[in-house]
Amino acid sequence: MSTWLFRLEEEDGVTPDLAARAIGLGADGLPIPGRATLEPAGLLRLETRESGTAALSLPIDAGPAGVLRLQTTLLPPRTEPYPLLYELARHRIKLYLAKGEEWGMFEGELAPDATARFEEARDLLGRATTEPDPRRSARLARESLIAGLDASERLASAHARIQIRRKYSGKKVSDASFGLEIDLALPPKLAESRHLEPFGLVSLPVRWAEIEPSQGRFAFDRLDRWMVALSRARRRILCGPLVDLSLDFLPDWVLARRGDASAVRDAAFAFAEQMVTRYRGAVALWNIASGLASSASDDDEVTRAIALVRMASVLVRQLHPEGKILIEITDPFAERRWMKPEGIGPLRFIRRIGEEGIHFDSVGLRLVMGESVEGCRDLAELAALADRFVNPERHVVVTALGAPSEPCAGDPSGWHGAWDPLRQAAWLGEALPILLARPRFTAVAWSALLDRADHPGRAGLYDASGRAKPAASRFEAIREALRGEALELPDGLFQAHRPTSPRVER
């Protein structure tokens, strides 16, 4: 067992609740199995089975930047405590330098505001290094971290706006680049309403438990109505998953046989066959497998998961040769691997599928803050994650992008402050261009149209009564900008000051 100790100061912005969410990361950036405990005398202990270097990842109250999950640099184990804020600030400076070099943003004055803030962060960290007073050193390191976060987010935003112009210059942006995930409980008449007008791609999420509650008895009515309505409205339809091993997806009668891999496989095949046969005339893109990288706890389970992916891929290619195939990653930062000693990360899972010769056209990413992503990640981390999934051999579709418009119970995270409708709109305005700017990223779907009373965070573009929130008009403004010839995106958080009095854009 390897051990790391981190010294906490009052200035760190680490409460016991935040410390309880700490995890370790390995050299590949993936969580490594282990445990983190908060000890007396202001020490945070990280223990893992891994040898070599590791990083600590945890949510931090970073003042004006919000409550964000951040990480340290990779560090060798030792019993002498590391100063937490110093290591967090050092990692942020390292990330800025790495991404600035990778993106070619150090030439000329491409991001002058980011450069100025970076120089400030580096100066503050240098002063923290030589400051003999531990508490004053911690304060300087905290100021460096905040400046570094601001610098790296500004860099990511400036880079996205440059890349958007390069990627779409002289091209017509497809309507299907802008998508929406639909709650099937909503009335299908919405398919022809103004609410769905901006979205050329509509994702219809499927739960096997709802469609086949008992073996051989299917309830397709609700899905049928949406398929017909969207086909009439000439929307491109993404449907699935056909295979998902989560408890929420599987019917009770399948859960009762979960220990019998052959029985589950045969039942999944029969369900997928029914789905593809019934809807192959309407669906353009099949989500054949979702969350399998997260559900597999050891190599045997990974092997069985890949066999299910193969089965679903072959089935779609036989029954619907024109249909495109997507494999969805529901845990893109692999946070759940912390509790799975022999688990597999999403990128390695995707590589394994490719090495097995299994056909698929796109990787799907769920990037919903507080749902598929624990807490909140800053824009530079979001951009860095997207870069890791860029692959010249296949497309990437963000199957769900989302952020709350109010704080979620039990989740202290927030971006540039506590979540509210204006912060949700500002986050959308920055995150959407960052993702669409990436090579091979072909579509981004927002995660919710309307707020639901039973869903925390209120991530909809419209409130429960149907009134537009600022995020709705921000989405529409970005769409219109990318469909125009100038490709001039509306001002984002780092291009303009926020309005002094909150108002809903209409």
C-alpha cells in the first residue's frame, strides 16, 4: 500500500464534505483504486494499491471560480505532507502550458487576457514557494490557483472560437449538429412546436424495463408516438441504448437472471432485435451500448461486455445496414473506477472494441454536470477531456450536455458561484463551442428541454411551465451564429461582463 499525505490550511477551501469526495489518479489520468481519509491536525491521507506516482483529485472551493473538482500534479508517495494548494496550483500551470503548446496558442496575441492571468498565476506560485510562513504561503498558492483557473478557462474559450472559424469556414453547419435529448413522458406534439425547432437531432432514450416489463410483452406505444412525430417533423433520430447493464435499465425479470450471462445475452439479443426491426425506418443512429465500461469490474466482465457490443453491432448491420452505430460512454472521467480495482477506463474500453474488429461509427459522451460528471469541471478540463476522445477513425457525438440552473441537494459544486439560470446559460455558451470546435465532433445534444419537478438541478432550457430560460436563447444564438457566414459567436463569460441586473433573454 502506497501513502501520500497532504497538509490542509484554513485557506484551502476544503471542508470535510469535500474531502470525503477525494480520489487518487494514476499516470494515465484515470482513478486508481484506494481510499482517502481526513485525519486530525489538518491532514488528508491518500492510500492506494498502486506503486509509483499518483495525483489527488477532489472538489475545492476556489472562490470566484466556483466549487470545482481539481487535481494535483503526479507525486511520489511520502510520509512528509505535501502542501495541497501549492500542488493544485502547480498542476493548473502545467495544464495551461501543455494545452497552450498543443493548441498553438502561444503565437502572437491569440489570448492576451489568458496570458496576463497566467503570468500572474506563475508569479504568485513563485512567491508561495519562497514564503517561510506556511499560512501566508497557502494564501499565495490559493491566489495562484484562482488566477491559473481563470487563465486556463480563458485559453480554452479563445481556442474554441478560433477553431470554430477554422472548422466551419466555407461550410454549412448541419442542423443535425444541434441536438436534444427528449423525455418520452413529454407529449409528442412538441415535435412540431417552436421548442424543438432549433434541434436537427433528437435523442430518444430507451429503458428496457419500460418497454418489456415482462418477457415477450412489449409496450411500444409511447416510443411509437414519438417516432412518428419526429419522422413527420423530419428530425434525425438517435435511439437507444439497446444494451445497458445498469440496474435502472434492466427489467426485473432480467435482473433475476443476472448471474446467468448466457440468459442475459439471449434476452438482450431478443430485445435489440425487436427494437431494430420495428424502428429501422425511422432511426438514423443507434446507440447500441451504454455505460458498459463503467459497469465492468474485472476482465471477465469486460470480455462479456465486449461480446454484447459485438452482438448488437452485428445485429444492426444485418437488420439496418444504412443505420449508423454509436457506443455511449456514461462516465467520461471514469470517476466510478475509484471503487473498482480491476475496472477499465472508457478510452481503453473503446480501444479494446476497435482491436476486436467490432464496427461502430461514433463514440457518444454524456457530459451532464452533477449526473454523468460528479460535481462540476472547469472549461479547461472539459476541453482536455474532449481532446482525449478525438480520433481520426470515428466521430464523436455528445449525447447529453447539461448543467443545472439551481443548486442540487447534497452537491455543493457550482461554476463561478452557485448554479442559477444565468450561470447555466454562461456555461452552455462556453461549453457548446468548446465541444463543437473539436475535430470529428459532429453533434452536441442538450440533456433536457423542460425542467422536471422530480429531477434535481433543473437542467432544462425551459422551466416546468414552458417559459424560456437564458440558456434557451444562448443555445439559439450559438446555432444562428454557426449557420451564418461570419461565424461570430455571441459574447461569452470571458468576452463580456455579465448584466448588472438578471434578465431573461428573449
